[in-house]
Amino acid sequence: MSNTLLRVYPSELKIPFEIKKQRSCCMQLTNRTDQYVAFKVKTTNPRKYTVRHTCGILLPWSSCNVTVIMQAPMEMLSDYHCKDKFLVQSVVVPDGATMKDFVPGLFSKAPGRVIEEFKLRVVYIAANPPSPVPEEAEEEDSYPQSEVMGYEMKRSSVSDAAPTCTGASGEESSCAEGTSVISRLVGEKERAVDEKQKVQQEMELLRETRSPQQGFSLIFVLIVFVASVFIGHLMNAIKV
């Protein structure tokens, strides 16, 4: 099987297989000569596939893409084995030839006419293959959950305390102003907490200093009351 006129890529058609979904693939044809080359694409199962474009004429060293569309399959296969094939025929045509010169007998064998053929088989592949798990993700999963959560919390707290600013100059200035406002609010909050603690300490000190004074005044009143009672009894006794 010679292939001197056209380069066909890829060498096999890999089509994703999925139930009730239409899938497609492409092949690229490249003219490898200084001549005009006509091509024609055939398939062993024309009811199953739609081809765009089935024929054409390539200028010297030019390329074109051919799209193969597979109709939506209605049932699942036990394996992805497929017997369908495609055939790409090519032949040299006179310089300046157009599609008007593309006659039905162009690819018929005739004296002095060389027709090249290239066969491609169809290969079904999984429509949604499972994505491989990166090694880094596996290593992260091996860490204890508490350590991962602690790392996330530390990272979020650092991000909140020191926000980064990127972008245009206007965005950087607005971000800097926001950072200064946050710093000022944090300072005011700390000062308010300090003032509150000072007030609480002063209140406790005041209560401690007032307690002995209250106790002394009560004792003094009690002594005066007892003395007055005693003096009253004494005066009564003198009168008698």
C-alpha cells in the first residue's frame, strides 16, 4: 500500500463511544507533491458514519481536514472492538483542475492512471475516562484531618491579617486605604479593651477601700448606741 501522494494523519480513527450521543473525529490530508491531487473517502459502514468532506482536490503542498461523525449508538458494547474501516483514495489530476473536473470515473483504473489507497480502522475509546489522581493530592489525603484543618485555619487567619493587593494603581490605593482602616479599627478596639480593664480594676479597688470604712462606721454606731443605753440606765438609777 503506497502513500506517496497524500499524507493521512492519524493512521487510525479514534472515536469516543457513548450511549445515545453523537461523536466525531478528524483526519488531516496533506498533498506531498507539486501536482494537483484529488481524493475520495469511503467507509465500510456508510449508514453509521457521516463524512465531511467525502471528496476534493488539494493544491500542491496544501492540506485539508476531513470530519467523521458517528451516529449515536443505542446500546452498550461488551468491549470497544470495532470492525469498521475507512479508505482514502488519491489520484493526480491536471494542474488547475476544479470540482467540475471531478467526474465519477476519476478513480476508475485506466492505463497510465495511478490510484493510491490508504486504509484506516476505527477504534472506540471511552468517552469519559477516569482522570488520574495526582501524587500531590494523594499525599495531602494521607495527612491527618486535624492537621489539614489547622493548616487551613492558619492560612485563612494570615490572609485576613495581611491582605495582598494586586491590580491597577487605583485598585492598589483603594486596597491600601482599606488596610489602613482595618489597622486603625484594630488599634481602637485594643485601646477600648485596655480602658475597660482599667475601669474594672479601679472599681475593684474602690470596693476594697470602701468595705473597711463601712465596717468602722457600723462598729462606731453600735458603740455609741450601747453607751447611750448604759448612760440612760445610769441616769435612771441616780434619779431613783
